[in-house]
Amino acid sequence: MPPETAALPPVVDHQTWRAELDKLCEREKAATRELDAIAAQRRRLPMVELPDYTLIGADGPIRLVDVFDGRAQLIVYHHMWSDGAEWQCSGCTGFTSQFTRLEFLDRYDARFVVVTNGPIEEALAYKRKVGNRMDWYSSSQSPFAADMDAPPGGGFGVNVFLRDGGTVYRTWHTNGRGTEQLSHSSR
């Protein structure tokens, strides 16, 4: 015999259920309209020009502008890191593991990468261990992560950058619960 469910919702007639569903639907529509307004404000957010940061990739030092790999937009997930740990931040690992089909970003002229404060050798080994497909970079020899609100010893988040020729601009940032809106597994 299966165990009883601890907290079942109330059982009601169809008319009561429909009325409650309609009230919920109105709230959901209002939330959608508000999220649309927030997205429009995000698109109009001013941007800030960045200095010429250098990260470390699989092939050695690489300028931030070159991490774009010719694309106009770059989405960076800053993965929390503990040097020498067998398993890194479970939240960061779970977040990045959901991104398995990155080619959909091509139509937006965008690229998604991971940056960590850890040594590049450890980062690349961890990338292979967890099966990530996106490229990983290290900011261990650069102020990049700290300047982007993801300092060593803490800090995770998402930054979005725009490239205009050889100039890179920071256009958006979120961290903490703000990253949930980017995840289908957090909802």
C-alpha cells in the first residue's frame, strides 16, 4: 500500500476549482506582463566599456574580446571554485549542466562560456568530469571575475557582454536568486 501524501490540496467541485484556476490565471498574466516590462527595461539598460582583460583558456592566455569567437554577444557564467576540491559548487554544477544544446545561440550571434577563478587545468578536468560542452576559462591571473561581481572565494553569477569591433561592453549582470530566471530546473 503506497504511503499517504502529507499535504494534499483541498478537494472541491469543478465550479470552485475553475474559479480558483481563473484567479490564478489572472495573477500569472499580470506577472507575465510585469516580466515583459522588466525585459524591455533590461534591453534598454545602459552599458559600460571594459578594459582589455586576459583570461586563460585551454590553449593559454586569451583576450576577453577573443573569447567572443567572432560573435557580438557573450554570456558568461561565473562558476564558484574551491582549488583542489573533487566536486565544485553543486549549484553552479547543476546550473551549467542544463546547457547541453548551445547551437541555438548562433541565431542570436551569441556564445555561452564558463569562467572560474580556479586554475585552468583543474577547471578543464572538472568540465570533462561533469560533461559540460561549453568552453571554460580561468580568471585566476586577472581581476576580471572580481570586477564582474564574482570574486574569488565566493561569488557566482551571470554577465552579458556586447562586442563592437575590438571594444567590449558589460550590458547586464545578475547573481543569487536572479540566476533562477535563466534556469528551467529552478522553477
